[in-house]
Amino acid sequence: MASPKVLVVDDEKLLRWSVAEPLRKEGFEVQEAADGESALELVRRSRVDVILMDVRLPGKSGIEILRILRDEAHQSVVIMMTAFSEVREAVESMKLGAFDYLIKPLEPEAIEVIVKRALEHRKLEREVTWRRRDRKQVTFDDVVAESQVMKRVVSQAKKVAASRSLTVFLAGQTGTGKDFFAQAIHSGSERSAAPFVTINCSALPESLLESELFGYEKGTFTDARTSREGLFELADGGTVYLDEIAEMNPSFQTKLLRLIEDKTFKRLGGRRDIEVDVRIIAATNREVEQAVREAQLREDLYYRLKVVPIELPPLSARKEDISHLTMNFVRQFCEENHRPPIDVSPAAMDALVAYDWPGNVRELRNLLERIVLLEKEDRIDFHHLPMEIRVPGDALRPTQLARSGMTAAAQASGREPPNDSGPSLPDVERQLIIDALKRSAGNQVRAAKLLGISRDTLRYRMKKYRIEKKVLW
């Protein structure tokens, strides 16, 4: 972990030295400033953990500087230094957010003690803030792992969490729970008390991604009225989870590689290297080797990230977990919606286990949430399931039904159709999907809701039936 950074602000050079030197010997990284303006410049330029500042300074006073730091929402802990005759001003500074004050002449032992207390205070304050943002911490105890394949993955992930490896690479299809595992790895590590920061690389353009992760300096662009810490600084000592890393612009991947190699980066518009200690967990649902071949993921970055690779299996490869996942989700959604506990019938459970789940755990979760929300019976039965799950084998398997002339509507109602020939089930299903997409103006999320299926299932069917945008208009 990077050394704590302390800033000593006083116009007397000898006093600054007498405060800074003992702290340097204890392993702190100490900077000095002779006045308030210089101190502000240093704080705005890089992270400072603790500031030891005299009440009386040339130009702006220590109280004025403290007020500016508060207004600009800097995270530094401030300790005021004062002569005995200025104690009233030091007490006033406490009302403005100062952590404590010291009365001159200063004892080296007292300085060390109060700085360590201030650092502990800052650590606890950050921990409380981040736990409030994410009240439910995911741990390995929350992972359903009845299948042997999942037990092996959990065992591997626990070893990774306990290690000092600074990079972890998660691969797996969409919906397999990569974000869930990233949180569990963080919670199971010695970094668990520090922040866990997650960002979806595909959701932000390159310029915004860089400012979010690295921060920026005052005046870098029109709205940059003050300097701002990036997520890497805020996560110092903790974990940064980069989801969909293969979607990250290759030019930014170069900067990320430098951070991993040197543990330093520059803010947007900045010149000074900022050092951080973070574990980076990167994830992608792409076929990684193909992404490297197509230059969507830098080869050197990939090999640097995959020091510890973890492959999450699709839900179809861990059938033994489906019933346990189902009951966990049903219990969770009943609690969230203030419903009495409901059961799942054997027929419904058999159908859920038999289904291939192209959308993986996320598809199962979304389906059960929808059923708990919409259905009011005291158990989930076979008829509550969507058609692609009620039909055995490949979702909406057409062969036997088409031979009998059974339409999609008849199958959904469970009634046998008349004995006349009609359109095949694939034709009916294809047309239903096209109609839903047209009604939703091509919005796949809305179309999936109209059809009562997940977006992943819809995309699977569009690919299966070769439904392209040009077909819709």
C-alpha cells in the first residue's frame, strides 16, 4: 500500500522541518508549504491524507484555507497548529471540520500519535461512506456452489482473494455473475475495508472514462472549476472492477497498462505522477483470444491482466445449482416485496432445470423476479413459466409441434388445435418476434418484455431466425 501523504504548512522553515523530519523517519511521505496558497496548489494537484497547518499564515489564514478545503470537498484530514494564545481560533477551526489541534511547541511523539489517529479516522470515514453506498456486501458465502464445477471456481477465487495479486481477470458469458464474483473477491481480501469501485467500460466514451478513472485538474476543460480525484484515487487501498474491458478504447488501454506496471498515473491535464495501490479486477464476456486478434484488446494488457484468470461457467454447465439458485431468488424477491414465502412446484422446477438458460443466472433471476411480482398464487407452477421453458429441449422446439400443426398460441394455452395444417411454429415465433420489435420501434428491452422473455433470449432468437434491422422496416 502506498505510504500515507502528509502536508506540513507553516511559514517558519525550522518548524516545518521539525514536524516533517520525524514523520519521514516513520515512513510517511511528507511535503511542505510556506503559505496557504501553496498548500492549496499541492492539495489540488495530488492526494494528501493529512494536513498539519498553522492557524496564522501569510496571505490567507489557516482558517480561510480550511474553509476552502471544506467547500471544495477535499478528503484530507486537517490538524491545526497554534500558539497557546490562539487556542480560541483553533477551537473555531474544529467547527469548520478540522480533526484536532496541537499547541506549540510541538513534541515529535505527539505529532506522530495525532497523525496516526487522523489516518485511522480517515480510513473509518471512507469505510462508512462506501458501506453506506453498498449496504449489502457480497461474500463467498452468498455464492451457490452445489455443482463440482462451481466449487472449483469458488475455491480458486478464494485463493486469489487471499493473495497479494494486483490483477485478476474474469471471463464468462453475459449473466454468469462476473460482477458478483468481483465483489466476493474484494470482500474476501485484506482490502475489504477499503472501497470497491465498479465501472462499465462500454457505457462511457473515452474522454469521460479517463476523467472518471484518473480525475482531472482545475481548468482542464470548461466545467473543471476545481480539481477532482478519479476513482483510482478514491479506491486507494481497495479494488477497482473494470467490466467489459474489451470495449475500452485501445489508446486508453495503454494508459491502464502503465498504471498496472508503474502503479502511477496522471490526472487529465496534470503533470504530476499520482501513486495508488489498487487491485484491478477486469472482466469481459467476449471470446478473449478473438478480441486480441481483432485488436479490440491489447495483447500486452491482456497478458498482464490474466496473471490470475478465472473462467465462470454458464448456467447450463452447472445444472445442480439451478434449484438452489431458484429458491434463493424466490426467497429474496418475496422479502423485498413483502410477500409470504412461496414454493416452486416439482413440475416447474423440473422445467427450470431442463432449460439451457442462454442468459445464464441473470435470465433466471429476471424471470423469477417477474413471476413473484406479477403472479399472486402461493406457489410458482408450470403454467407460470414462459413458453420457451415449458417446451422441452431447445427453447420453443418446433419439430413435434409443427407436425401436429400446433401453433404458438395453442401451445401457450395448452389446448390442442384443430387437425388442419397451418404455419410451422418457427414461422409463427419468428413473426411474433418481428411484430414485437416493430411495436417497440426496435427497442430490444421493450420487445423482450412484450414477449415475456429476457433480452438475452430475444437476441438469441433474433440470431437463430436471422432477424436483422432491415427486416423490421
